[in-house]
Amino acid sequence: MIEGKEQFKIYLRKIGSGEQTSNGLSREESADALKLILEAKASPAQIGAFMIAHRIRRPEPQELAGMIDTYGKLGPTLTSKQDHRRPVCFGMPFDGRSRTSPIYPLTTLILLSLNQPVVLHGGKRMPIKYGVTTTELFEAIGLKLTGLTLSKVQACFNNHGLAVIHLADHFTLAEKLTSYRDEIGKRPPLASMELIWSAHQGKHLLISGFVHPPTERRAWKALEILGEKDLISIKGLEGSTDLPISRACITGRVHNGKSQRIILHPRDHNCSGKDLEWQNLDKWREHALKALGNQGPLKQPLLWNAGVYLWFSGNSDSIEDGISKAEECLSSGSAQATLEQLIHWEKNSI
């Protein structure tokens, strides 16, 4: 059997030989290459070279599928109870947000208040953007989601419908690669894979953010290879799944092998306006708590996002119906109550 570093040389030769002679890896080879990286059986020089070479030529769909195979074998897993609704799994850049004010934590609370489970993934502040993270945002409004064991995350998912996978707590092999992101100064091919990876096993609705159309096409094909039946792609704020209110929202849906482009216009639903700029956590907390109280500058973006995602997830018959349900969650206080229940659970979980 060829040892790790020697085997990895073979993969490097395939993807790093130049425009005319480089080749993509097979699904199996890509899975093995990432396994060698995560288990540190490839040298640091090899790992850095692989990340740069792979970024330049862009990971192919079967390579992304192979990476997800390895994450499935070495990473954390979550499952749903048999009688629970399939979750929505949001996929967005792990290096966070730095220009626009995030909406998805609040969207999550509205979905949860209507019994729609949600799975989120992320980590600590990460290169290259070092943007604000999911766990920082939730902690800003009182819910601490770091330092939990995977079994506690599963318990929260079972009882309250929310699961947040945090690399530092639940996937330390992947967390160790953060230094490479900093040293190469570019998002590695892992970043494309992270947009479509979910720790959840079983039926779910995967909603993936993207910036460039080629990224979207590769994601669609990779998930087809993996047998995913239901995917929504979103050209969201900073590559996230947050829908803008300042422009038309470019989305796509792949369902049972058929793809459909869906353009959503916030102005058609009285939700158009200016996307709120990111300032700092304190200001975001202020805006977030006001939105949960059905007021403030994040209210309109929140109603738009929650309304669309209630429709996409089958919890409403139309976007209008979804927006109406979202506004009821805010005006009745049920979204705020959901946050308080989660805070109570976290403070009293053993």
C-alpha cells in the first residue's frame, strides 16, 4: 500500500500539472485526498499546494461529492426523529459576514416558532473575511451555542428543532485547516463544499447560498451525484442565504432531477428597500431585538426572508401567506418566546 504522502503526490500531479495536462480527481480519489488532508497524512506543503492548485482550476462536481463523502465519514452527524418534519439546512460561507446585516438567525426563530426544524453550520471567525459568525449572532441575543457536545446539539434538535454544528466543538479535524485558509490568503475548494454539506442525515431541504453562477451549477451537479433530491440555491447577501430587499432575488430549485430558475421581486410583496449595512454586534443586537418586537430596520428584511422560506419549505401556500404568518409570529411574540425557550434550555441543559 502506498503511504499517505506518496499517494497524495499522485493527486497533486493530477490537478496541478497546468491548463493542458491537469485532470480532475474521481469521486473516490477526492474523498481519499481530503481524508489524507484531515488526518494530516499529507505534509503541510502538499496541503497548501493542493488547496491553491484546486482553487485555480476549481473543484469539479464529482470532487465536491467526494469531499462530502469524507465529511460524512469523519464529521459529525445529526438525525431527525421519525415523526418530525424534515429540516431546512442552510448553507452559507463559513467566513461569515462583514458588509450586510445578517437576517438568518431571526428567520430561524420564526421558522422554529412554526415548528419548522433548522440546521446551521459554521465555526469561529475564519479567513479570509473574518466576518461575524452564526454563534456570535445568537449569543448577542442571549443564546450561547458554543461549548455544547454533539449529543446536546442532537437533544436541542429533538426538543426544539434547532441544531448548530460548530467546527471547533464538533469537527476538530476540519477546524485545524483554518490556519491554511489564512496562510494561502484565498478561500480553498473546501469553501465551495461547505455551502452544500450538511451534518444532517436523511430527508431535508438544503438551501445553499452562492455568488457566481458556475458555483451554483457545480453545486447542483455534485448534489445530483450524491442523490440529494431537493435543493434551493440563493444568490444572497455576501453569498449567504439571506435574500436582499434592494434587488430581485435570483434563486433556483432542483427537485427530483428537474431544475427551475425562480426570480423573486420584493417590490411585488411590499418588501423592497435598502439592505441594512453591518456595523457591529451591539448595533445588530439592537436591531435584532427590535425586529423580534415587530419594529425597526430589520423588520422588513426579516418578513421578506421568513415569508419566502416558509413558502419554500411548504409551510405556507404562497409568499404572501408566508409573510402574513411571519408577521403574526412577530406581533404575537411567538418568535421572541421561541428565543426565550432556547435560552432557558441552554442554561438548564446538563
